[in-house]
Amino acid sequence: MNGEALAARAAEYALINEHKPLSACGAWQLHNALAAAAMEDIAAQWAQDQAAQRGGRFACYLSAEYLTGRMVYNNLFVMGLLDTCREALARRGVDIAALEDIEDAALGNGGLGRLAACFLDSAAAMRLPLYGYGLRYQYGLFKQSFVNFRQHEEPDDWEKFGDPWSIRRADEAVTVQMKGLSVLAVPYDMPVIGYGRACIGTLRLWQCESLAPLDFDQFNRQHYQTAVRGKNAAEDITKLLYPNDTLRAGKQLRLRQQYVLCSATLQDLLRNFETAHGADYPRFADYHALQLNDTHPTMAIPELMRLLMEKGVSFDDALRIARQTFAYTNHTVMQEALEKWDLALMNSVAPQIVSIIKALSRRQLEELRAALPDTEIWYAAGDESTGGTWRLDNDYYDMRDAFHMYYMDAVGNDAKRLTEEELAAAHKKYWGY
């Protein structure tokens, strides 16, 4: 479509869905009509590009947030239609500036989410096969205003007028099992249009829903709150970006968010891999490169190992596959910014990966001691003798880059510190470069 054709098709959608001409539409109605026309225009190319990318090796970016910005302007721009569409709308008595009132998709907070969105945009423009995986938060972070000269915060209900840039893929939903709660993770696919329509990538966002939305028996007994308890517990997981975690309940909710992101994504990837390659799991890394954006998705590593071991893969082989598959981006070394979860909390959410985390700790400590036989080494996480506190922070879970974590977190305090020369020599001896 050109700009004129897009505006004409948007006018048709406005009549179909809103029962009014485009000139009488409000900002959200105009937005939805333009988005519907644009989604129709890219549908064939999106499906074709998606199939082509899935057919070979591709990368996946796992991130807790994506700050995509105002997609209507961005998408019209990269499609080369913004200026001509503005002119076509003006001829119909519509000012495209009305779209300034459209809220951004509240899927991110700041630099971390903007970086993730920029990676996807750049990859699509360069025709690189990159998939984004994240969570579809209902409310995002919050909206700010001032009431009586004080900051006032409210939920940011960014999709209250709909989400025309996403497609619900209920047929590809997966079940994520946690201790005391199993949820249905439903994917919503969002197109990532490369500049000039060079390629259209995909951002897949998981929304948590209940396996049983209503306990009919409890409702008939007039126990209304009990009847929807399971529904509320499931939907709370993707209710809000970065929920307050000053209390145990908040920490548990954050852990559930992170585990759902990791488990749902890996189940999705393994399902597609098995469709194409059967049970040839040693070749999983030949087709997938998973980049973890900061600490939030690091449970993906023990979760991949758990899923592979359930399919009959040995621990050593699962560890080798994980090492070949994952990479990690660390955004800060500030202690207060590095997540730490105690063992009891982890056991309350995902006890199925705790034993794998312990085994990974023992394995890497053995490897580090073997690589540095003359250096006193201690591991910050410890074991049950330290009170059962295990640290899941920094790049410990990047198996190919774990030595750096040991240098920052494990070799210090009362242990011998390494000089830069000793560190470089040990790194070369252990990793080969």
C-alpha cells in the first residue's frame, strides 16, 4: 500500500469497527483503524519472514522489559508511509497529530527496555534473524501526576482501548508449572518492522492466564472470592511491571514473573525444534543463540537443563548444550542492583530447578579450583552450611563467562585477591583466550 491506499483502508476499518467516518474518530479510534490497515499490509511479508527465520539458526533476546515507544509513528515511518499518510489523512479532514495522545505500550521502564527494543529494530533493519521474548504486562510501571503538590502514582492501563499491534496466539500457549500454582502462558506476537520493510521480526510477549478461570462449584456456593482465587493468582503474574518487592509476597511475585518468562520461552523453542529436528537435542545450539538481558531471565539456564533432562538428556550433556546456547549482558556491577534470591524463596516458586542450581555451583567451583590450584577460592553462594542462602546474581549463569563473576563476587574479602596479570593468565588458561 501507499499512503493514500492505507488511509482509504483505515477509513473502511473505521466504518466497520466504529460505525463512523475517519474524520469523526477520536485518537484511539484513528489509531486502531490505521494499525489495522498497516497490519493487513504487512501480514504476508511478516509470515514469510517469520518462516524463513525459523528455518535456520536464529537468536533470541530474553528481556523483562521492552520500551517500544509510539508504534504507530515508528511503523508508518519505517514502512515509508508517514508523510504520504499524513497528507492523505489531511485530505479527509484528519490531523495525524491527534495520535500524540496515544500512550506508549507500557512494557518497559527505561534504558534496559529501550536497549532491548533498539536491538530488535536494528536486527530487522539488517535482516538478522532475532526474536524478542518478554512479558505482556497489563499495567506497565505507573503513571505520574501531581496532587496537592505531591507526586501521585496510578496504574498505567496502556491497553484499555485495545492493542492493535499484537496478535493473540492462543494455539501456541504453554503451561508453566510452579509450586502451588500452574498457569497458562499465552503468547502475543508483535511485529518489528525493519527500516524500509527490509525484514519483519517478531516480539513475543507472554500473558499469564488461569487454567481454570472460575471454580464453578465455589461460585454456586456463593464463595465468590474463592471462586476466582486461581484466576487472580495467575493474572497477577503479568499484572504489573516490577511490582513492589519489599515484602516476601512481592519477591515471590517477581520470581514467578522471571520463571514464567524463562520456562514459557524455552518450552516454545523446544517445541518448534522438535517439530523440525525431532529429539536431536545435541544440535539445539546449532539453531539457537539465547541472549539474556541482565539478571531477570538468568533462570533460563537451569530451566533449559531441566527440560532437557526430563527428555532423557544427561546432566553433562544438558550443561554442554546450555554453555553453547546462552550469552549474557551485564548492565552494572553495583551491588544494590544485582538480584539475590534466598534458597527458601526459590524453593517456594520453582523447586524443580534448585537442585540443578546447586549442581552448577559445585561443578563450577570444582572447575575454578582446578584452573587455579594455587589460589584460595571460595564461592559467595556457599551451601547449606551458610544458612541456605544462594546468590543468583550477575553473570554467574552465563556459563561461558562465569569466571568474571568469580573474580567480582567469589575472589575477594578474606580470600586472596588476583592481580590483573594473574586474572588474565588464569582466564587464558581456563577459557583459551
